Amino acid sequence: MIEIKNVSLWLGDDFQVLKNVSTRFQKGRTTVICGPSGSGKSSLLRCINRLERFQKGEIIVDGLSVHDPKTDIYKLRENVGMVFQHFDLYPHMTALDNITLAPQKVRCLSRQTAESKALQLLERVGIMDKANSFPAQLSGGQQQRVAIARSLAMEPKIMLFDEPTSALDPEMIGEVLDVMIDLALEGMTMIVVTHEMGFAKKVAQEIIFMDHGEIVEAKNTSDFFNHPDHPRTRDFLNRILSHV
Amino acid sequence: MTFQLAVISLAGGIFFGVLLGLARISSRKYISCPATLYIHFFRSQPLILVIFWFYFFVPILFGKPMSAFISAIIGFIAFETAYFAEIIRGGIQSISKGQMQAAYATGMKHYQVMRYIVLPQALKNMLPSLMTQSIVLFQDTSLAYVIGLQEFLRRTSLVDSREVKSIELYLFSALVYLVICLTMSLFVRRFENKVHQGV
């Protein structure tokens, strides 16, 4: 479904964020990407829908080449939902309008159709009653659930999550993860950058560990936790799991 | 005349200011460079010189005389556009990049992101400075006096040459400017408070 071949990304002239990264993500599977901060996890995610332009290599998403100038990148993005660390809702619009904007403007749905679908999505993420609230009136967990609904409203084939719970208070992490777990169990293709190892153990089929712009280790979930090959992976797991 | 001058220049200045402001932050160098040059050029010129310029130079350029009113309007718009463009650039840059990326990620095009996400918020943020600049513009219209335009101050001086009551007349015109600008300032302050209270 997503094929990443020898991708290198530089920010500025001499800072290489991704070094010759290759991997593939299969349809209907959930992959968790973890690693220390600055390891290039988020950048890799952002290359997939060309929020970041990589200089070398190739990414194919659902048959479309991301870096090919002939590719209609807007078409590609319609099918790739993304959820951000800081939610990034549109603060001048209600939760409902946040969700219905893109379906109306990009998919050309009528207001009515878009709204009834948005209400279903809000029910699914458990905040039907907040439809007419503005982002500033919502808690972080609620905002992130609206953001997930906003992405799902475009009926994407792939969902990218960029540290969706890192900016949340601890007691709100669960409500967001619950929504994501449901989504994964329904068979959505998901790539999740996160440090929530509990989530990874529960729903991810595959885990990728990145460090210094490289993929150090990529394994199925039980192998990753039980038999990590690389010392850097073991080191990272020891540090991150010692608090659990 | 003063009001006509102010309103037309204001409308033109804001319209071209939005375009120029957007051009200034364009990622394409061949669009942003000329825009930046234009803004820097006009912001470093005194308004009175710009007015002279358009009054004397433009007729030569087109080979036919132009009315003082039209050339004043063009001069004001050309000058104010540069100032409005900077206000608009600031307003747009005050909107977080994250929101724009979130919007792009849903498949929206650049103009849609600007139209639905950035500009509605940016315009609201910059209304106070836009209105302040409008007050300045209103006062600056008095400079059109130098090319013989019969705006308010010119009228005052004409009456003065007939009646010879300089102090009273200029005090009166100062009072008129004061009342109008103070009213506008109060309005701006009201509005600022409202914006701050709002979400």
C-alpha cells in the first residue's frame, strides 16, 4: 500500500534528517514507529503526504508516486488522513464545521450530507454533544478526537498519526487511544508515531524503531518486544519500559 | 472631497495590500522579490514625494494631463498598499503553520486554505491595525493639498485668504480632524476589546 524506497531528506543544506530509509506498509495493518526525539519519525510520516519534500528516493502511496511532479498531490492527500501532535483544529470554527469543511470543499458534498456524516463521526469518537463547541472550549482529549473525526470525514484509506497523545494530560490519553484502537481493529491502514508501548502491544502488527534518521529495527510486534536484535533498540526499550 | 479621497484610497489600498501581502510571503522567488522591493521602496519614501511624483511623472508617462484628484488617488493607493501589505503579511504569519498543514493534509488547495482557514482569522487579528492605519490615511489626505486638490485643508486655507482669520479657521479644522479621528480611535478600542474577549 505504501512503499518507501531509499528516501533521504535534508533540512537546510547540511542537516540530514532521513538517511536512505526503505520500508513498506501493508493494507489493513497498523505499524507503530518509535524512537528517540529527533530520530526522523515525524519527518518520515510527513514525507508520505508531501508535507515535507524529500530530495532523494521514492515513495509510492496506493500506486501514486509522491515526488513525481505529475502526481496530483491533492488527490493523494484526500486518501491519506493525518492527525497531529497539537490537534491543529481551526479555532474560528465549531467542531462540526471543522469536520465538514474538507468534505464540502474537496469532495463537494452538500452541507446536509457532510453534517449528518460529521455527526455520526462525532458519535463514534464519543463527543456528539460537543458538535457546536469551539476548539477553545474543548479539552485536549476532546480536541484530538475532533481532529481524528476531521480526518476520517474524508474517508481516507490510510491514517497517519504523528504523536497523537504526546501533548495530552495523562488522564486524557486513554480516550484518544480507545478511538485509535477501534479504528485499527476495524482494519484501517495506520501508521502511528508514538511512545505508547501499551497501544503498540495491543494493536500494532509491526513496529519500527528509528534512530538518527535510520530504521534500526523493523519487526512484528512480539519479536520486537521479546527478541530485539539491536543494542540500541534494547537500550531504548529498557529506558521506555522501565517506567511502565 | 476628503472623505472621497480617504474611502477610495482605503478600498484600493486594502485590495492591493491583500494581493501584495500574499505575494510577499509567496514561496516563489519571482513573486516575492518584486513584492518585497515594492514594499521597501514605498515605505522608505515620504508620502508627499509620492504624491508629487504621480502628479508630475504619470502625465509625462501617458502623454496627457491627469486631474489632480485621480493622480492623488493613484498616489495614495500606491503608497498605502505598501503599508497595508505589511499589516496583512503580519496577520497571515500570525496564523499557526500547523493549522495550514492540517488543512493541506485533508486535500485542500492553497487558495482554499487561504480563503477558509487563514484569511478569516488573519483579518480578524489585524482589524485593529488596519483601522489605525485607516485613521492615519484619513489625516494624510490633507497632503493632497500640495497639488492643489481642494480637500478639507485646502478649502480652509482658501477661506482664510478671503476672511483673514487664520487662527480661528485652523483651530476649527484641527477640531474637525480631532473629532473624526478620536471617534474612529474610540471605535477601534471598542473593537479591540471585543476581539480580546472573543474566542
